[in-house]
Amino acid sequence: MYPSRFRYEAPRSLDEAISLLHDGGDYAKVLAGGQSLVPLMKLRFASPELVVDINNVPGLSYHRAEPDGTLRIGALCRHAELERSGLLKTTQPTMAAAAPLIADPIVRNRGTLVGSLCHADPQGDWASVVLALGGSVVASGPRGTRTIPLAGFVAGPFQNVLEPDEIAVEAVIPAAQGARSGGYLKLERRVGDFATVGVAVALETSGGRVIRAGIALTGVGGATIGATEAAEALTGRPLSAETIEQAAGLAAQAARPRTDHRGSADYKRHMVRTFVLRLLSRETAETAERAA
Ligand SMILES: Cc1cc2nc3c(=O)[nH]c(=O)nc-3n(C[C@H](O)[C@H](O)[C@H](O)COP(=O)(O)OP(=O)(O)OC[C@H]3O[C@@H](n4cnc5c(N)ncnc54)[C@H](O)[C@@H]3O)c2cc1C
């Protein structure tokens, strides 16, 4: 199906893009990679009257680490750049594990991490990863710039808290205070599919103890789920069979899966537990290997 008729603008500056969005009000949409918006428009689930394509806005394609270790990912940084990134491979194990699991190579060439956060699909992989890492989104609009923690950015399925005239300009991952470890596991029916279940684990350890933990779940609820009680069960303690078991059980309890064509609710909950066990057990095995 063809999309409904719309006006297309391709501004060359952020100020111009914001001004267009301001004038367009509720009837305007930002276009970044187009990998979610365009299919929605073709299906007429979205019918914006104005599409503001930000691909000509300079200076948004970066991902870089600040001297203190804070990671910044610009609004036009594609999934593929993150998949190939040496910086992520050496400093961000949870992100590096997730990047090759997003969709397929064609989608990864155009789609953006920031666009994925804005799209707020409960099956979007990046939202879990950024949530587990305690990340946030920086939004710019006519009233200035604000930083929104991801935990408060997603308002529900396919809903974020941006004002209609705000643009998410970057995602920010805070610097680690300890040694960073973690990973992302995704159950999919076939390569390139959305997650039946996804689990992101991000840990920081120091002196043999976990000093910060984040666990977040993809595809097992109406929005990305932060398994905060599971993460708290690890914090301040060493990783042991007991703490790992406890965290895995609490993460499974935090899941709100529904039975559908991808599997039963019980199966999905079981997979959350299994993935948390696997990710955390791998950490203890690697720590033991390093110590040997
Ligand atoms: C076949 C297929 C398979 C896929 N599989 C997966 C998968 O396995 N896992 C996964 O996580 N995703 C998957 N996706 C989605 C993909 O990751 C998209 O790239 C992503 O969801 C949206 O990013 P985008 O840059 O393409 O955003 P767009 O499609 O351009 O925009 C999406 C929404 O976010 C808004 N938006 C985008 N950028 C901004 C911004 N900077 N500021 C304000 N609003 C903004 C738009 O207005 C729109 O509402 C798949 C998509 C396809 C087509």
C-alpha cells in the first residue's frame, strides 16, 4: 500500500528541523533510518502530514567516548556502525553483543540506535541494552535541551515522552565506575527476526563485588522491562551460584509475557531465567579463567 499524502522536508540544520517540527505540531514526524516509520506509513498505521528527514543535518553520525568514558551515540549513528565499532568491542560488551542481533544487514545499514529508542517497540533490542546500562536520551527543542533517563523515556508501547517539536539528538551511556562486563542474548525464530525474548545484562565489578548491575528484558511485556529487583540482588555482592540463581528468578518474575505465535508465556518466562543464568554464569567462568 502507498502511504497517505504527506509533505516532505529535509532541513540542513538542527534549528531548522526543530522549527519545522514546531510548526507541524502533532502532525509531524522525524525520519531517521526510516526502518520503522516507512513500513508503518505504508501500512497506514502512521499518517503524518509532515515528514522531517534529519539525514541532511550535519554532525549527528558519531559514536564516541569522552575522556571520562561516557559514550555518546548521535541520532544518525546506524546499527551497522555500532556492529563494526572497535570502541564498543573493547569497552561496551553488552552493546557489542546486541549490535549484530538487530534485524538483518539491510536494516542495520540504515536504522539508528536513537531511532530505535524513539520508536519504543517492546521488541526493540537497543532499549533493553541502554536501560541495563543506565543510559539516557538527550532531546533538543525550541525550549532548549534536556536529558531524559531511558527508564522514564519510554511511556508505553510505541510511545516516548518527547514533545512533538523535540528531536532526540543523542543517547548517552554513563562511564563505568568498575570493570565493565555483560552481554545480550536474544531468542528469535529465525535470523533477523524480532525477539521472542531478549535479555541485556550490564555489570560493573570492583574488588570481587558487583558495584552496579542492570538487567533489562525485551519482548516480554507491553514495554521494555527493567528488572530492577534482579539487579539489586546482585549489587554489593560477589557473583556466586546463589546470587546468580536469585537474580535469574527475580528477572523471570519481572517478565510480563503473553502467549502468542512465538511461544507460551511460561516458555518465555523460562527463557528469561535461562538467559540471565547463562549471562551471569559466563561472567563467573571468565573471571575464574582470568584468575587462573
Ligand atoms: C525487517 C525489519 C526487521 C527489524 N528487526 C528488528 C530487530 O530484530 N530488533 C530491533 O530492535 N529492531 C528491528 N527493526 C527496527 C529497526 O531497528 C529500526 O531501525 C528502528 O526501530 C528505528 O530506527 P530508525 O532510525 O530506522 O527510525 P525511523 O524509522 O526513522 O523512526 C522510527 C520512529 O522514531 C522516531 N524518531 C526516529 N529518530 C528520531 C529522533 N532522532 N528524534 C525523535 N524521533 C525520532 C520517528 O519519528 C518514528 O516515529 C526491524 C525493522 C525491519 C524493517
